[in-house]
Amino acid sequence: MAAIAPRRTGAVVFGARVLSIVTGLLFILMVTHALSTSQFGLLEVITDIVVFSTYPLGVINFWVSRDTARGKVVGRSAVTSNMFLSILGVAIFVVLAFVRGNAVASSVTLFAIALMLVPISYWYSTVNALLSVHFPQGAGYTLLTAEGVKLLSAYLLLYVARAGLPGVLASLAVSNLAQGALASYLVKDTFAGSFSFGPWKEWVRSAWLPALNSTPYILGIADTYVAFLVTGGYTLTGYYQAAFTVAAIVGYCGYLSYALYPLLLRGGAERMIGLLFDFTMMLGIPMAVGVAALSPQLLYLLSKKYIVTSTPLEILAFSALVVAFSSLIDTSLMGKDTSDLVEGSKFRSLLRGNLFFVPMANLLYGALYITSVAAIAHFGTAASLSYPEIIDYWAAAQLGLAVLVALIKLRRLGLSALAGVKSSLLYYIVSAVVMGAAVYEAAPLLLNFSMTAVNFGLRLAVIVVLGGAVYFGFLAAVDAKARERLINISGAFLP
């Protein structure tokens, strides 16, 4: 099994994610300029249905990651069993595609391409689960490959073939195929031996725990689908998704901890938790502040019509930071947990362990969040609120509930895990505020909404680079320890 250098692995994956911010924005730019708001909302609903259809994957992939990290060679059994399981996923997709006159079922071409995404997702998600613990830094390579293929195929399908929404879905399918193919090559060592029902039976026997673990995620991404069900249209979903897509950039700071989970599963590495919390906050706080300060300009890149969701984007940027922080707590709690290795009364041991606590805490968030979204969409529509006003309340509910559940989980982990971070947080916040003020003032001087998209994007990139220089320069000036941390991050990318 490939050796893992945690600092470098996290840096490689994080670096790939930073580059994917650019490629991801270019892809969304092409999509939002080619599709109407309603079509963009329909795209999100289709994506939701595909994710719902892959819910059974969590039953297998949860244990695949843990078994692979502990040295078991189960790749062939995992991929084979999950491809059989994709038949159930296809059935789920077909049922959901016809709910409430869903437009995905109104076009044979759209339906066929969207349906094709389901078995592809089963394949590439399984090999990615193997990759995440067998060769974690490989996730950066597969991501960049997938992003490059997605951009090229999207350009050809949207601007050469003029394929519209089916073209967007086809580009996603081709991208997932490319990512799955490279990931399969990188984890080929895990395919040694023949298929065995032994591991599969054991995974299914303990399916209740990963099913519980996957449910909060499904509830979390069901918000846009619920908005569609409540309103009967896709426009509200389209406006929300535009703001959420930009805010998701902040969450990329969490990828610095990509290698932590397999390291904790193998034993030790607890000292890495505090260091990764530190790095995550050092990079995540300025990212959230920067996105909030430049929210109108970032949304203008997608399309002028999305500027009205600037306020929700400001809220969602900090929500994404809290979610990244919360996910790191999840990784720390579950990675250290050994309740699944206890002989004898394994079920009772699991109930007392973090493998049960974490999904229950996330389930609390998911249940409260999806209920609040349904209520906000229903009463907001009944009160004739505008879409941006409804999304304001939607984003605020997301942030408030994310903070609540993160604090519950942090109490379980203990503040000792944050040793060395608390003293630095003030420096990060102050430096980020200085940076935010600088880019906020610079934006109207260098940008205006009458510029061409290319000119606007290039100038915005200059502002972002200048903002980064202000943040790290000020941080290094006021915090002596920051210089050492910056050197550590730089060293993670060097031989």
C-alpha cells in the first residue's frame, strides 16, 4: 500500500482543489451562460435525484474505506457488488424522475443521459473510496483529470454542438468516466484475488450503521429538491444553487485534512488533528471573508441576474466554513473510534462509539435543516416574498443549524484537540478583516458591470491575488508563529 505523507498528501489534494476552483468556476460560467435560471435549477434537481439513487452506495463504501485502510484487499469485491447494487439505484432514479411531473422525464434524451449517470456514479464512487485510503494523494490527480475533461467536453457540447442541458449532463458523465478510469488504475493493487461474497456479507450485516451515516448527507443535499417539491418549479432552486456553488469554494479548505482519516484508522496521528484544525482555519477564514466581500462580483461572473443573491452568498460563505470545520471534527471522532473492532457485543459497542454518535448528530442537523427549508419555501411563497428574500432566510437557517451541531460535536471531541489553535484564531480573523476591507474597496475601483466577462474575470483574479498577499503579509507581520506555519505549508508542496 502506498505510504502516506499526511502534510504533503493534504497539500496535494488541497492544491488540486484550489486549481479546481478555477476550472469549476469556468464550467459553471459556461453552464449559467448557456442555461436559463429555471434550467439551472432543473440541473440541480437532476443532480439531487442521481445522488438519491446512489444512497445504497453508502452501505458498502463506508466499510470499504475502513477495511482497505486496515490492509484488507477488497477492491474486486467492492466494485463488483456495487455494480450489482446499481440496479437498485437505477430503479430509484426512475421512480423519482416521475415525481410531481418532473421535467427530467419529459425528454427521452434528457432522461437517458441522466439515467446513465447512476451506474457511472456507482463505479467511480467505489474506486474513489478505495483511492481515498490506498493512495490519498491520487485524489488530486484524478480531480484535475476530471476537471480538464469536463471543461473540454462542456465547451464542445454547449458552444459547438449547442446541446443545452443534455450537453451539460453528458459532460458530467464523461468527466466521471475519466476520473473513475484513472482512479481504477491507481488502485489496481486492491483488485488482487477473486470476488468473494465474504466481505460483502459482512458489509451488509452491518449495513445499518453506514445507512445511518449516509442519511444526513442525503437530507443535506435534498434541500433544493424539497424547494422544487414545495414550489413546483425550478427557479428558486436555480437562484439558490448559484449562490451555493460560489460559497462551496470556501469548503475546499477542508481538503487539507484529506489524509487524516486513514492515518487515524491505522493508529496514532492524533497530534495531526490540532495542526490540521489550525491550517484549516488559517486558510478557511480569509476564504469566507473574501467570498463575502466580493459576493456581487463573483455572482456577476455567473450571470448578471444572480447578483440579487449577494446577501445569501455572504451568509453561505460562512456556513461553508462551519461545515468544513464540522467535517474535520467528524473525521477526528470517527477515525479514532475502534468500536467496530470489538469482539463479542459489537452492536452495543457501536452504539456507545463515535461511529454512532457522529451520524446521529448529523441526522439531527439534517432533519432540522430540511424541515426549515420546507417551511421557509412554503411560507415565503405564500407571503409572496421574492426569491432572494426566501433564500436569505434559507441561508440563515443553514448557518445557524450548522453552528449548533458543530458545537455539539466539538463538545464530544473536547477543546484539547484545538490546542495551539485558539491563540491564533484572533490573528486569522483580524488579518482576514483587513484583507476583506482591502478587496471590498478595490473592487469598485477596478471593476464595473459593463465589462466583458473575460476582462471582468481577469481583473477579479488580480483582486483575489492582491487580497491573498494582504492577508498573508499582514498575518506574518502580526503573528510570529504564522511565518512558521506558512513555511510548513510551502514545504508540503516541495520535494
